[in-house]
Amino acid sequence: MDKPLDAIDIREVARRTGLTSRALRFYEARGLLKPLRTYSGRRLYGRGELERIQQILALKRTGLSLAQIGELTASSSLDLASIIEAQLKTIEQRKAELDGARDLLLSVKSRIDRGEPVDAATFCSLIRQGDRFMAAEDWKKVTDRYFTKEEQEHWAQNAPPAEFQQAEYGQKWKDLGDRVKAAIPLGPDSLQATALYDEWQQLIAPFTTVATPRMIEGAKRLYDHMDEWEQDVATPFSSEVFRFMREVGRRRKKSDV
């Protein structure tokens, strides 16, 4: 097809909107965008698609997930009542988070007012406790999105033993994630990628050894949609790292056949 007069390519869209080309392609894969295509397969975005992008960005700023945005924008006219209801829920969640932070600071202030010593180390310790609470709350929002209540209870019943050191385990994932990211340019067939994949499997063993097929299927569903939620929580590795490791594993299994 010939290029419409007002159509622009993906690089120009990225420049105007601040989105990456990868994000635009991801929105397209989710059905949120439908750019035109030239005979050579080049994406072209007209005025309608640019307005659609601005609409998506505006709705994302309210805290809505891409799935919710897709539902709200599926018809030609937006369901404003549903949007407002979703926004109110998001505001209530944020209000609870701010109330938690306020209570933490008031607790520290009351100790100071009573003349109790609160040095920098103590203050940082209290803040970390608050951060852990906030992180847990953020993760709960994600798990509520992808796991049913019954599935979450199933995970809780099959959790690692009490002596499991979560903080140390999380740091190991962070270190491994950083090394995987550095190895991505080497390709999924490199020796480094293969060695890192083995480390990945060893690190995930505390869960795979106790996980049922139902739990594994739920975890797969969660991480298949990592692009949707990785910005909402502190993750030890990115979706790019996860996709790379999955590709390494796919090639490993193919070569073993």
C-alpha cells in the first residue's frame, strides 16, 4: 500500500511520544494498536493511532493495567463510568500506601519527641521495614491480577521452609539477573548463556521441587505477562532477561531431542 499523507513510521512515533519501538510493538501485540503496513511490512501510524497512543498513556497514568485499558477501549466509545471506578480503586490503593508511609514517619517522630535516641542506622532500619511492607503490598497487587485466591492459598501451603532466607535469595537473583543481562549480546547459544541457564535452574529449585503442575502453570502465566507489571514492583531481573533465559532453555531442550 502507498503511504498515507499524514502517516509516520515507528521511529518518528517513538520520538514524539517518548515510547520505545519495543513498547509500541508490544501494544500492537496486545491488540491496543493497529498500525497500517506497507507492502514491505513497515509500520505506519496515522492520526487515529497517535490519538490512541495518547489515550493509552493517559489511562496508564491512572494506574490501569494494559488488560483493563484494552477492555475499556475495545468499543468505539469509552465507558467513562468504568474508567472512573477503576481510577477510584487505584486512588484508594495509593492512599493506603501513603497512609502506611505516614504512620511510619509519625512512629519515628513520636520516638524522637519522647527523647528516645533514633540514629541514622535505626531510622534506615525502620524505613527498610516499611519498604518491605510496601513491596509486599505491590506484589500482592500483581499476584491478585494473575492468580485466583485458591491458587494463592496453594502457593502459601507449599512455600519453602521457615529457615529459607528470602533476602539472601533475592540478592542472588539480582546478581544472576545482572550477569544474564550482560550476556545477552553474546546470544542464547553462547557458552556463557548456557552456564547462566544452569545457574538459573539451580536457583529456582527451591520452588520447582515443591511446585505442583498447577503452581508451575500459574507462575508461567505470571511471567509471560511480565511486561505488564515489571514497572509496578521491584524485580531482581527484567522481562528482557527472562525472555533471554527462556530462549536459552528452549534451544537447550531442542538440542537434547
